[in-house]
Amino acid sequence: MHRSVLVLGLILAVACLAQAGIKGAGIALEAELAQRIEEPMKIDDDAVGKGASNGKFIWMEGKPATGGGGEGWAEFDINLSEKGEYAIWGHVLAWDGNSDSFWVTWKPADPDEDAQKTQNTKFRWAVAGGDKWHWDRINAWLDGGTPERTWKIDQPGKTTLRISVREDATMLDALFITTNVKATDPADVNLRLPTAADRELQVKGSTAVDPGGKVTTTWAGLKQR
Ligand SMILES: [Ca+2]
Ligand SMILES: [Ca+2]
């Protein structure tokens, strides 16, 4: 009896450790720490985006329920330690149907294409509405259906993610890149907002994801191994 309780306890402890490991998987990025931001996309700490992670978010400023947009973007340099399939979640705020979309391209999985110019619906992200910060997986808002997007990265190394303004007033606080490409419900992904350690890695300009889920490390560190 006692022994079985002990064994059960050990199994639970191991399960918890495994869970903790999985939780570490993925890259958490602050939108406002993008390597390059082209106006009119801008960093803001305005009251409209109150409660944003790190106190800041990015958007092309605008009012709810009006049109506008189509200019400006933010680019993230992301170094991946492993090839594989990835999904991206955005921590977003979208007031209404006139302020709820971005264009998203992630090279080299996506071509070197300016989605703001080509208006290619494959790169159009219909952001889930909501006037409080929430997670939304990046999708392709086609003219029929909005499948969740998955990017196949063929080799480790530097990638470039560009989030471009489509409709103004759509707000982006943070991103989470994961190898869990199956989950479509935020509750099924170990999403996290960036920690101080995540921000430090991002500022250094080198974040890497280990699909094994144990560590987030710098690209320079990986090359030294
Ligand atoms: Ca708008
Ligand atoms: Ca933020």
C-alpha cells in the first residue's frame, strides 16, 4: 500500500517534470522588441493597450470601427536550432471587424514577397476579435476558410518573420512560436508571455527554440557547441 503510493507519487513527479520541460518549449517574443519597425507601425504604451506584456505593444495607430492601414511593419530575426514545423501565436487585441488583421510572412518558409503589395490571402491573418489581450494562432484568411498556418523550416538558422499592418488599430503585444502545430485551442498550448530572460535573449538579437523543449538559448551559444 505504502509502496504503491510512493510509486504513484514518483510517477506524478516525473509527469510534472515532463510538463515543466514542455512548458519551456518555444520562443516568446515581445512585439515591441522587433529588430526593425517601419512606420507607421509603432511602439505604443497608450491606455488603449493597457495591460500589455512589458507595458508596450505595436500597432498602426487608429480608431475602432474605421478603415485605414496597409502601411508599416515589424520584423523579427529568429534563429531556430532545429528544422521542423512551427506554429505562431499572437497576443493580440482587436476591437472590431475593421481593426482585426495583419499580413504575416516568415522567410525562408514563405517566399520573399511583400504581402501588402500582392494582397496574397495566404499571408492574411484574420485576428480573433476581443477588446482584452488574448492569444490567437496565426491563420490564413483565405477567401474561403481560415486554416491555421504551419511553417515548415527546412534547416536550422536565421529566419525572418514580418508582421505587416493590414488594418490599422490592430494591436500586437507578443508572439509565441511553438513546435506544437496540432493545437488550435490556446488552452492546449503552453503559451507564455515573454519573461525577463526571454526579453534579454531577444534584445541580444539571437533567440533559438529547441523542439526538445528543454532550453531557450542563444544562437551564438549553439554554434559554440
Ligand atoms: Ca482600422
Ligand atoms: Ca509587449
